[in-house]
Amino acid sequence: MIHPHTKLKFISPEIGYGVVATKLIPKGTITWAFDQLDQVFTPQRVSGMDEVYKDILHKYTYRDNKGDLILCWDHSRFVNHSFNSNCITTAYNFELAVRDIYPGEELTDDYGYLNCLEPFECLPEPNTSRTHVMPDDLLHYYKEWDEKVARAFEYFNSLQQPLSFLIEPAYRKKVGSIANGKEPMDSILNCYYSEDESKMTVKEELLNKYSYA
């Protein structure tokens, strides 16, 4: 579910539609959370579908850390990519605003942490040398993203959180401890998935070496 202070808007012929803020969404706010209406498609289920459905799923879904495709039911599926994204996912099935998002500003994700199926070229952006989103971006940029999320968590308890009811029971205690500064945050690297077992081994090795404290 996307934050209630957002709406779908046509951005440009080149970009198409996107999601923009209708009110200030402060840094540290949950901007999206997985909910019971979001649809989960296993690879086995997708393999038996007609190509027209596969194309839709390829365009509008992300892959979770189990390799399943997640299709968001609301306009959150129209959130566009940016290498300088103002939202970043967490290891707890929700995203945080990592800086203030102002009315009329587009909400963006870096698709590099969404386990894309194949590389794709992106529009040029300032303040980055990246030109493509790659399936293994999480293995390379997780520390940078972790640092931004950890700083956003510092504001979590001081803000209205209209989506906090969607925090899954398994994560509520952990999230509360992180927000109170009593426990370190789990790395976004936990979100990584690859069909290549050797790369999943790399993920586990990195997780064993690195933790944010």
C-alpha cells in the first residue's frame, strides 16, 4: 500500500505515469508497505502464463528475496526509478523516505534493490556515474543504501506513520527497537535474490562480514 498523501500523475511522454506527493512526506516516513492485497506470483505460476501476462508482470512487479514476483494492487506499481531515489526499501517489507519529499515531487525507487530480471538502460541523472540498473546492484550498493535507511530510522518515532499498521507482526518488535536506537538494523542485503547459487553464497558471505550498528 502506498502512502495516502500521494497520487498518480502523468510525468512526461518519455517517462509516462508516476507517483507524486500531495503533502509533505518527511524523512523517516513509511512510504509503502506490503499488504494483503498485493499479489505474489511464484516462478512456477508465471511459467505457465501466456506471454501477455508475463509482459505485464515483467513491467510492473519486483522480485522478493524468495524469487517471487510481487504485483502491487494500487498505484505504487507506478513508482519510477531514480539513481538518487527518495525512497529505499528495508529488510522488513516496507520502504522509508530517506529525505523529505515535497508536495508535487515524484516518489522514486532505485530499481537496483528490486532484483530486476535483466539489465536495463536508464535516463541520465546528475550526481551519479551509473547508467544501467543491474540484477546484482544490491551486492555492490547495499552499504550506501543501508546508511541512508539507518539515518531515516532516526526520525521514525517522531512522525505520523499512517502505514505503521501494515508492519508485519514478525517485524514489529525489531522495528520498534531499531527506531528507539536499541538494536542495529538488518541490512537491505537481506532482500537480494538470484537464481545463481554462487551469487547467493556471496550474499551470505557479505551478510556474515557486515552489519550496520
